[in-house]
Amino acid sequence: MIRRLAMRDFKVFHDQTLEFRPGTTCIVGPNGSGKTTILEAIEFALFRQVTRKEKKVPRFEDLIRHGESKAVVELDFVAPLNRREYRVVRTVHPGATTADLFNEDEEKAFETGPSRVDEQIVRLLGMDRNAFSALTYVRQGEIDQLSRLTPKERKAHLYDMMGLGVYNKTSAKAQNEIRDFNKSISAIDGTRKRLGDILSHLPTATELKDSLAALERLSQKYGETSELVSLQKLLQRVQASVESVQRDLKSPELEEKAGQLDHELGVISNLRTLLESIPEIAEEQLRPHIRAEARQIFLDIFGDRYSDFVIDERYEIVLYDLQGNKVSLMAASGGEDVCVNFALRVAVNTALQKHSVTGSPPGFLVLDEPGAGLDAQRRRWLPEAVAGLSCVEQVIVVTHMDELRESANRVISLTPQGKGRQPLVEIQE
């Protein structure tokens, strides 16, 4: 949960501090007034990234207010890991950034440096930027994304939103490890084969013994001629080579390494099997809660037109009209499609808030223009659906809708003041 955001010379803001509280906060204002900048500042403070339509801002210095030498963002947040409050301070200089992370009410940072602060925040949140964004941020223009995906893609996307995608990624890494182990084992097997081939082309110990004995008899009969001495040295080197190859074949190191690799291969293969089973089990446990939450949100808005909202095991969505007839999502109107996606997208978050399977949920949700695409009647019912998200500690809604503004616990209004001037910020409780 977000407590406080301070921005100094960050894009349109010269010096602005915003306090955030539990409940629903609406951020309102015309286009270009700085609504999105507030969300970008939160993302930058937590993850040292700013994403616009899933594209990272190429240069951090673009975040510095025009004419200024640096930008500073401070964010106070409550960590899901331990429910303690922390403050992260990031400063943007041309070509570089700095970062410090503080415990609540402590003046000295316990972690400094962008990379080290990044790692600590991921640990405190229990998720990286991708998982946090997928779980907490319903972006403008992406509300209908889920319905456009295939069932397989939709399930993978929902896995990421549930924080389960990490298991698939780890499983893929385990598969790479298995591949490397198999290569190492094959290399040992290849070494054994090569040594065996070499040994097969060398004289046997009996043949070498007989040859050396014959040389000895010739030396006794004719004396140690230079030819016999050279031949004896050659046979001795061949004998040394045979003994070396035999030692290598029986080497404890070769035997132990092969055994160790076989053991580690078995361990990581079992780990991969376990990793592959975790998402299925966790998702199976969470699925009924997602269904129930999505159904309730949808019927709160479209209960006058539909009697039921069903999600099957493949995350195919089916609607039922008031007479109980099945209605394909493809036959639904644009507003209904938007609402279906909104209900499913938000249901994942609310289900996790109540029944988390991967750790403490963030207790935080951002809705960016959630009413886009709804008709006037549904827009009147949307505030009730948002207000029903009581299990989420903090909901931040960026909107132009008066209906949502009137139902919020707190409203942050932004009014542009002209080129080069910071927008006027008004707080209404």
C-alpha cells in the first residue's frame, strides 16, 4: 500500500507531495494534467522503470522537468512481506540514477545503489515489476485484452497475474540445467569411449611383456646395439601410454563425476516435475474464488440483462441471459465485453487478496479509466462495483467519470496552469 509520494522536478511537477490512504482515491483531470505522471512516479520509485503502453522510457533524463538538472521521487510504502513501512528515494541525473532505501522513521539508509535497492524492493514486495504490474495495474486501453487471447494465452496471462508465472520460468531454467547435465554426462561417456578406442589400438599388457622379454634375449645374444636400445625405449613409452589410459579409464575422478552428475540430474529432474505441478495445483485452488469474484462484479453491473457469468477450466467465458439461454462472448456488445474483462481482471486481484497462494498480496490496485466503453447506465453502476472491492486496502482510480469521483473516499483533482507551470492540485475528502 502507498502512503506518500513526493515529486521534485519530475516531469510536469516542480514540487508536489501527495498523501494516500486506505479506501478509494480518484485522480481526475483533463488530458495532459499529470494524472499518468503520478502513476509513472510510483512505478519508477518501486522498480526504476517507467512504462508507456508496455514500452520502457528510453532515457531516464526524459523524466527531469524541463530546464532542471535532476529529478527526485520519494515513495513511502507498506511492504506486504512484513507490513512495515519503507521509504525509497530515487534521483535522476543526466545519464545516471541513484537510490536509497530507508526503514520507517530511520534517517540512515539501510540499502543504497540502484541495483541493490531494486533487489530489496522485489524481496519486500514478494514480486518483480512484471508480476506487480500485472496484478495491480489495469491499464487504460488494455481492459479488453483478456477476451482477445486464446484460452492457452489467457491462462498463461492469468498465471502471471497470480504470481505463478515464476514457476514456469524456473521450470524452463531447470530444463536448461537438465540439458547441460546431459551434455556433461555425454561428454564423460564420450571420453570413456575415446579412451577405450585408444586402448584397443595399443598392445595388450601380455604383448608388451613378451616384446620386452624378446628384446632382453636379443640384447644378451648380440649386445646392446643402438637399434635395440631405441626399440626398448619405444616399447617402454608404449607401455607407459597403456598404463596411463588404463588409469584414466579407472580414474575415481571420472567415476565419481559421472555418479555425481547422474545424482544431480535426478534431483533437478524431480525439481522440474514439482515446479510444473505447483501452478496447476495453486491455480486449481484459486480458480473457484476468481470465478465467484468475477461473477459478482459482472452481475453488479449487468444484472438486469444477464442471470449468470461462467468461467470454465480453460477460462472460456460464457454469459446467460435472464431466460437462462447461453450467450457467447462474441455476441455480446462492446460494453459487455469491456465489463467481462474488467470483472475477470479485477477478480484475480481480489481473489488473491482473500486467498493468496504465493505470499502476501500487495493490497493495492490501480484502475486507469475503467469506465471506458460503458454506456451511461452502466457507468452509473460501476462505482458500486469498485466500492465492492473492500478486500483491497487501497484502490487508485484514474478517471474522467463524475460517477466514480462522487463515490470515492478521496479525490485528487489536477488542473493545468499553462506551459512550464506545475498543475494545480486540489484534495477533496
